[in-house]
Amino acid sequence: MNGPADLAKGWLRKADSDIGTARVVLAGDGPFDTAYLDVDQLAEITPYAVELRYDPGFWPDRATAQDAVDAASRVRGAIAEALPEQARP
């Protein structure tokens, strides 16, 4: 059974995976909605969370998706910094 530190490490690894996947999508030619979705899964902090999922006409451009990736990276970093060392990957 995993303790709280192991659980936190796992969540941070998932966050790193989501951010990495989003960056791969951003390096391509689009569409960029999956990059947005990957980081939205990491942290529901963007104003587009509902729009992305439920508005079939919403397709974020590269800059909008990049902003979401940057915001998710900041959230991940802040969470990691707040955790004790043994809970960090």
C-alpha cells in the first residue's frame, strides 16, 4: 500500500507526463486541443476547461495552448515545492 509521499510522487510523475505530452503536440502543426486537454487534466485552472470539453467549435491556437502548458508547469512546480522532500520524485 502506498503512503501519502508515494501518492504525491505518482501525481507529480503524471503531471510531468501530461506536460511532456502537451509539449510534443505543441511542437507539431496542430490541432492543439489535445495539448490543452493534457494540461487541463493536470490542473483545472484555465478559463477554457468547460469550453474545451463541451464546445465542439473551440479549437485553441498554439499560443493559447502554450499558455495553458506554461500555467500547468507553474502549478506543478508550486505543488512540488510545497511538498516535503520525501514526497518529490
